[in-house]
Amino acid sequence: METRHVGWPTTCITVRDGLVIDAADVMCPMKYVNHSCSPNAFVQVVGDGFIYRAKTPIKCGREITIDYAHSAETEADLLPCKCGSKFCRGYTASEEFIKAIMRYK
Ligand SMILES: C[S@@+](CC[C@H](N)C(=O)[O-])C[C@H]1O[C@@H](n2cnc3c(N)ncnc32)[C@H](O)[C@@H]1O
């Protein structure tokens, strides 16, 4: 599973070719889920939709986070990350895209 979205906002998930859900347009909990480089949940595609699955037990009251790991084509597509994890990549994009963009900077 990966998010495939270039630029803002980071609210789109590609369920399959030709089907992208933009949480900003619908009543969708994804609209409120922040990114962390050490997330406690992930997105799993189910049919034409998706669900959140916990990576580990999440205590009541704790924030649910996912790794956006979105695509990016230019530095302007990179959203600086404020997750605060000691494993923070510095941006919410996937490591692959961050490395590719920084290589040609
Ligand atoms: C799906 S929304 C998440 C909910 C949003 N934080 C809110 O209050 O409505 C995605 C947006 O949240 C912000 N965001 C989420 N996680 C972030 C992070 N780790 N670092 C910086 N901004 C983040 C960015 O502005 C991003 O475009």
C-alpha cells in the first residue's frame, strides 16, 4: 500500500489504478490522521475502500498515526515533518522520493 499523490494536500490514497480517495472531499476519518515516521497504524486496501490497522496495541486516548510515505516529484512537493520521532526522515514523503529529490538538488 502506498499513497500516490504529488503536491498538496496529503489527503489522497490510491486504492487502485483509476480510484483515488481524497479524504478532504468526503466525511472520512483519514482527514484527521496525521503522519508519523514511527506510526502506530497503517492503511490496508479492502475492496474499493480502505481500513486502518494498528501495528501494535494503541492505548485509549493515544493519537492514531500513519506513515504517509507519499510520492514527490520536486522539492516543493516535500512537506517538512514535525512528527518528533527519533527516526524522523525530515519529510512526510517516502524515503525513496526524498533521496531522489535530494540527489538532484
Ligand atoms: C490528513 S491531514 C491531517 C489532519 C490535520 N493535521 C488537521 O488538523 O486537519 C494532513 C495534513 O496535516 C498536516 N500534517 C500531518 N502530519 C504532519 C507531520 N508529521 N508534520 C507536519 N505536518 C503534518 C499537514 O498539513 C498535512 O497536509
